[in-house]
Amino acid sequence: MNAVLDGKVALVTGGSRGIGEAVALRLAEDGADVVLTYLGSAERAAAVVDRIKALGRRALAVQADSADPAAVRAAVDLAAAEFGRLDILVNNAGVGVVGPIEDLSPEDVDRVLEVNVRAPFVASQAALRHMTEGGRIVTIGSCMAERFAFPGGSLYGMSKSALNGLTRSLARELGPRGITANLVNPGPTDTDMNPADGPAAELQRGFTALGRFGTPSEVAATVAHLVGDGGRYITGAAVSVDGGYAA
């Protein structure tokens, strides 16, 4: 086990499945204690907590709807209170609504922007009350912020594009405090929300240079690099883990 994050505390939003689960487990493997938020499945969240504890790390799952700013702030504060500090924030929770722009409702717009844009802002704002020099903020974006290769993505692409502005601005503002902020843009990734054998998989696979879906662990490896020793001089960056989707 790599203990490069030994003594660190991380919060991963949406950490009960998919990329969030892989990130939570990888950070625990690297030595961090991990708090994760989840929305619906307490059972899945508990299973991730059990796997983290089996690695010898402390873990806690907190139910929180990322569309609720008060719940987001409370989860951040609870993480710091329970484990005594907060060193790493991974803004992973997200939702996607894809379809013709004329079919999208105001409720669709509100939900996507609340979860994909406002929640990372609120979580980062709350985390900074607890972070000291060496703190790391990583936000999970999407390759579709760089290139939306098929129609129907106006709302989702807009929400993910906003994260680039947030990340760059945070990097400038937090640099003097020794805190980094970076963005990771995954490409098609094999999760239960977008399986590599799903109905749209072949189309997505064809847009990548490598001709395959990525795995959650491949995205998690990049997050681990950014929050570990290798990421000390990286800030304000948007790192693509997309198999060449945006090439």
C-alpha cells in the first residue's frame, strides 16, 4: 500500500459508485481517511466504507443531495469535524440530462446547474474554511466540455464547461495559500450510468483515439496524482483522461 496520503483526510462527493467510488478507494489505498457523500443507496455507500476500513483507513458515508447547498456545506463541515481536518476535496457528484434543447424543461436546467455547477462552488467554498497549505481541490468534469461530438448536449456541456472557469479562478485565488485546484475531464468511462456495453457505447467508442472506454480506476489514478506529491506544482489545469476523445 502506498502511504503518500497518510494522515490526510479526503471528501469525495458522489463516492458510492462509478468514478467517485474508484476515487474514494484509490485515495484510501494511498493512505487517506475518506468521507464520501451519496444520494440514494445507503447500502452501496456502506459497502464502499467497509472496503476502505478493510484497508486500515477511517471512512464515513454521509447522505447529501448535491442540489441542496445546505446539505453540501453540512457534509464538508461534518467531514472536518469527524476526522479533525480536511485536506482533499474531490467534487465528483454530477447529473446528466441530454436531449434536444427545445425538450429541456426549466426544472432540467435547474437540477443540472445546481448539481454540476453550484455544488462544486459551494463545496469548495466550505472546504476552504478547513484547508491549510497543501490542500487540494479536484473537480471531475467531462470530455464533453471540450468536444460534444453529437447533438443534444447543450445543457450538460454548458454545465461542465463552467467548471473550467471555476478551476482556473480558484487556482489564482488559492495559489498564495498553497492550495491547488485542478479539473479532470474523463471521456467515455465504463460505469453503471454509461456502461461500455450500453446502447450508445459503440458510438462513443468511435470518437476516442484508443477505440475503447476508460475505467473508473484510470480516472482515479489521475486524481491520485494531482492530490499526491506529484501534483504539488500543478494547479489551474484541465487534465483529459479521455482516450483521445478531444484530440
